[in-house]
Amino acid sequence: MGTRRGTNLPRMGDFNQSVILETIRRSGEGLSRTELVAATGLSAQTVTNITRRLLDDGLIAEAGRTINGPGKPRITLRLISQSRFSVGVHLDPSLITLVLLDLAGDVVGRLAIHTPDSDPHRVVDSMARAIEELISSSGVDRARIAGVGIAAPGPLDAVKGTVIDPPKLQGWHRVPLRAVLAEAVELPVVLEKDTTAAAVGELWRGRGSAHDSFVFVYLGTGVGAALARGGDVERGSSRNLGEVGHIMVDPDGPSCACGARGCVEVVCTPQAIVEDAERAGVLRGDPPVSDEGIDARLARLCELAAAGDAPAAEVLRQAAIRLSVMIAALTNMLDVDRVVLGGPFWDRLAAVYLRELPEQLDRRSVTRSVHTLEVAGTVVGEDVAAVGAACVVLDAVLTPRASDLLLGG
Amino acid sequence: MGTRRGTNLPRMGDFNQSVILETIRRSGEGLSRTELVAATGLSAQTVTNITRRLLDDGLIAEAGRTINGPGKPRITLRLISQSRFSVGVHLDPSLITLVLLDLAGDVVGRLAIHTPDSDPHRVVDSMARAIEELISSSGVDRARIAGVGIAAPGPLDAVKGTVIDPPKLQGWHRVPLRAVLAEAVELPVVLEKDTTAAAVGELWRGRGSAHDSFVFVYLGTGVGAALARGGDVERGSSRNLGEVGHIMVDPDGPSCACGARGCVEVVCTPQAIVEDAERAGVLRGDPPVSDEGIDARLARLCELAAAGDAPAAEVLRQAAIRLSVMIAALTNMLDVDRVVLGGPFWDRLAAVYLRELPEQLDRRSVTRSVHTLEVAGTVVGEDVAAVGAACVVLDAVLTPRASDLLLGG
């Protein structure tokens, strides 16, 4: 607190501009200046000044007049969604997903390629080529692309822009992904944890309010989490918030490399679920299990459960219960309003998990007599990390954060 | 984000006033207007206007001139620490601790009484009488007392100001502590979780900066936690952030009422540590174990360990390791800079815990290649929850938060 700084006028103007732009963006149909005054609490003069600047910059346009009783007609201000774009790239050990977003947050282009192998150079080359292909096939003017956001598995070194030791990407050690990719594509690049990016995407697209809070539970090759509160995603001291792999959830679970037993990393991942199913004799037959990837085997397990196979359903139900132990540890500690689930493996698991988790979490909630805990899947869909990475770029361009109001903050 | 609001001038003035007041308070020796400009980043005119208001309100005073080369002498502005006071009350199942704080955050009065029994009426009566005694014995003008802060065990119902089901206080169920005490003492009363209050006290007294973050680990009858980030203590959606009692830390531990095994609540509390020591045959002799309270038995255990008793030291070392599993779950999830430990039982455990925890936490840190994690005891001492509760009152009076800058926030 000793270094807390005051707040001066110029930054406040930036902040108010972002509030107005965001309010217009979220309105969809657009808003009049009078409606903006009501929605933001700003003075009419401030709204007039800021909207004039946004019109000059080509970020919004006047989009029709509404005559509503006597007096001057109201002019609707609408976002020019095609005025800025950003690219989001999700680096997953098996798949690289790319999306092109416009300023409204809508996906206007998408591309997915298999991660070539673990060699960092080849991965960056493929990524750069895919970015160029995505941009050129979209027909979007390159000058309107604000930058590229990469969602990558943590932990990351945010200062250096390096990926430290991503699971399942052997040979990756402190790869300076941000710098190398920026050089390759000649665009600004930001690097963000996949889990954090996913929560940013959820905030952009979701119906959450500035006073809402949620834990995002990310189901990828590993399991991660993120935390959103007050309209912002919390990043943590080194931008590595959300490492939950070694929270203990099953006292009878297998040993973990960390020395403990039954950690999230060894009992909640898709690989652990599939191995459970194999041990239970649920996954057998043709093609032989050993020939399939985790993804295909998990898909088969979920199909079996959906088709009424009781042992398959039980394997998934137990997986949901183990995950609920971790989620409850987070929600009891963090006292949030909602739990949002997403990530590459979420779609498959959603049916069983959405059936089991609410009751498990309610039972484990220390504050259930004070407030309820909502549980839902992401509204963004399976590309949530890539979409979120692109939103991080739009955020950086358009949305100074509340904390930026503080001088020197 | 849809309801994010703009920021207008009047509140910004309040915020800047609090920044200046806090900067003067933290300086100790006082600061000149020129130094305030440098420290806060505010304009000279703003500093002049705000300091004039603070002088008029009697919160600061001109305290001497410094002649420093040619030009006008600098006038030092210093906090009038006796201009405002607040009372902090820590309700613990066995002890009620009260402190009287001045505006500088210094303890100018202290009183401790045994919690009479579990009857809420008698507890509130004793509390009210003790508050009156503390105030009258201090000789402080009642009109200068801004209010009373109570630190109580969670979970709480913050809206209603009720304590829901405090452990070890049988017969307490949804007691409207805030309203009842406010009526009894005729002062404004705020109710805060003990763990949260402790973190507020640490922030007020500590050397943390606005960019610093820490998890506060509270060792009381139960174990709780709090989270401070960016110069603020996070409260959570229902002001119940910090419930960590059911994080699993020992897969071989005893069963917990929640259905799991080895939860913090059954293996990390003073009671659990003392029972461990009894099972290990460490606590025997005269007086008979059964005649002593937990507190006295823990004290004996810690004395034995300090005197070189190896089995006693080992019991405490294992307790530290179990606690480190919980702390690591929090620090890996939350990515903070520091861990601060405190609470009623901290002083006894500090020697062993400060020896064991740093290494355990470093080993378990997922981000240790990116940043170190500092581990320390509270700088406030054993009254940290009571002091913190009093600071919550001073905070409410004097320090609008950054988030209050947002209209309607």
C-alpha cells in the first residue's frame, strides 16, 4: 500500500472510453448517447466527447435514428466490428487451433492443424504458416489485425515470454515462443496460459457482470483452473495462477511424481479416466485399445456411457466425483458465484459431469446456507482457449483495466 | 462486464484523499507537499487542495519546516494519530481479545477476557462491557471512535451480519452479532471473518506494496486462510473467502465428517496435533493430559520440542509437512509472492514451522523456476485478528478502495 498511487485525468479518460466501447459492444443492437449515459453513469458531456473520438477512430458508427416521442431523434451508435481483428492460437500437445476474431468477438475465421511433433522450430513454423493462411483466406486487411494471442500450457515465464516445460511436448524447455513467433509473423504477440485465456474468452462472450465471479475449470491434456472476479481474470504474481495438478482428491489413488497420492494430475486427466475404464474392463474389443489415442478412447467411453452402458457411466461418475473434490477446494477457498467448465475434453464429459457436479459441489460447499453455486459449461465452445487468446489481444488494445487507472500501476 | 460503470470526479477526489492520507500515515515522520507529489504522482494543485481539507478536518497537522537550500522552506505534514480511533474485537471460542487503535494503526489499549461460555447473550454482554471498559480506561473521547470491528469465525452471513455456525461455540446459530452489539454499544459495528481481518491487519502494518500478494494462513481453533492482492484483501462473493478446512492433505489421515480422509480440519488443527502427540506417547506425566486444555497441551509439546525432545519435534515437523500440502495447494493455484502465518496458535508453532515450511513449499511449487515464495510470520503478533478488525473500521472510514472509483461499484 505504501506505493499506491493517485489517479489523474488522462487515464481516467482512457478507462471511460473503454467502458463506453464495451457497453456498445455488449449491447449488440447499439445504443443512443442517452442510453449510454444511463448505462455507464457518465455525464452527457463525457459521453458526447468520447463517442466523437470513437467515431473519428472508426471504431463505432452512427447506425440510424429512432424517433421516440417529441424532441430530437436518438441516434444509435453501433460497433464497427470489422474495424479491428485479432488472431488467437491455442497450442495443445496434439492440435493447434487458430481463430480470427473481429472487434465484436465473433469468430470470422478458423483453422486447426495437427501439432507436427515436439520440435519447437517445426511447431513455430507451422503456427506461423497457419496464421498467414488464416489471415489471407479471410480477406481481412492485415493492417487491421491488432496482434496474435497464444494460449499455451503453463507454467510460463511471462517476463521473457517463454513456455517453460509444457507437458507432452518433449524437447520444449524455456522456448521463447512470444519472441520467435512475433519475428515470424511480424505482428505483436502476447502469450497467456491456456486456462487464463479460456476464462478471458468466457468473460468476453458470457453474460457475467462486473460483480460476478467464477472459477474456470479447464479440461485439457492436464487439468487447470482460472479465476475471474469483478469483470477481470486474475493472473497472479507471475501470470501462472491456476496450477491445480497437485491438489489431492483421492486418498486411495495412485502415487504421483510429486510424492503424494491421488493428485488431480494422476486421477482427473483424460488419460487417468481412460486407464480407469481399462482397469474396469469397460474399454475392450476392436480396434485394440493400445492402437487408439487417449482422445479416441475417451470418446468411446463417453459413447458407451451415453448408450446406457452402466460400467462406463460409473467410471465417468467416479471421475466427476474426484473432480468435484478439487473444485470444492477451490470454491470454498475462493467463495465464487459460479463454476464454468471448458477445454478440449469438456464436450465429451459434459453430459455426465453436469449431472453429477452440482449435487457434489452443493454437498461440499461450506457456504451453501449463504449462497448457491451455479455450475455450467462454457458458452464459448471447444475453441474457448483460442478465442480467449484472441480476446486477450482485443483487451490489450481496447480495454484499459480498472487497475490501470492508478498512476504508475 | 456488461454492467461495468464509468468513473466520475467526486469519487476520484475521495480516492486521492485516501491515497494522500495513507502515504502520510506510512511515512511515519511525515512528508512535505513536494514529497507527496513525488510519492503519489498527483499534481501539486491536487496535493495542495487535499492537504488543506485534511488540515481542516484535523486529520493531519503541519509539523515543522525544513530549510533545504534556497527557496521556500518545506512544511512537513504529519498524521494526527489521536484524531480518530477504532475498536477491534476478536471473538475466539476461548478468549475475547479487544484492542483500541489510533489512526496510525498503533495499539493504544488492550483487554482480553475469557469467553464466558457458549451462550450468545452472555458473550455479547461481556463483549459490550469490555468495549466500554477499554474505551473509558483509555481516556479517549468517545466521539473520536469511528466504530467497532469484530473478527469472528466463519462462515458468516455478511448481508445480515450474522455468525452462522462457529466451531466450538455450541448454541450459536445465525446469531445477528453485528446488530446486537451495535445496539449494545451505540457505535457502528462491522463484522468480518477472523482470517480476513488478520490479513487486513497485516496489510496495514506490513511492508507490503500495492503490487504485492500474499496468502495469510490463520492458525486458530480451526485453520483458515485469506488472500491479499494489489493492496486489498479479497473477500469473495459472500465475504467468506478462505474456507480451507476440507482440503485433503494426508491420504493416511483419519476420517472427516465431510466423508473424506485427512482433511485440514482433522489433521492440521491444534487439537489434531496434540492428539498425534498423545498417540506417539510424547505427552504424558503430570499434570494428566486429560486435565489440560488444548492450548496448554500444545504449549507443553512445543516446549518439549524446543528443549530437544526428538519425538516431540517430529510430531511438529509432520504437522508442518501436512500444513505445507494445504499451503502449496493455495499458492500453486493463486500464484502469490508470499505466505504469511499468524493467529492465536502461531507463536508456539513458529519455530518449527518456519524451519520446515520454506523447503517444503519450494519443493511443491510449480513455479519455482519463475519466482520464489517468501514465508514469514505476521508482523502484527498474536493480536493480529483483533488489530485487523480495528483496521477494517479505519479502512471503511478513511480508505475508499480502488474499486469504489467505479460508479455504482
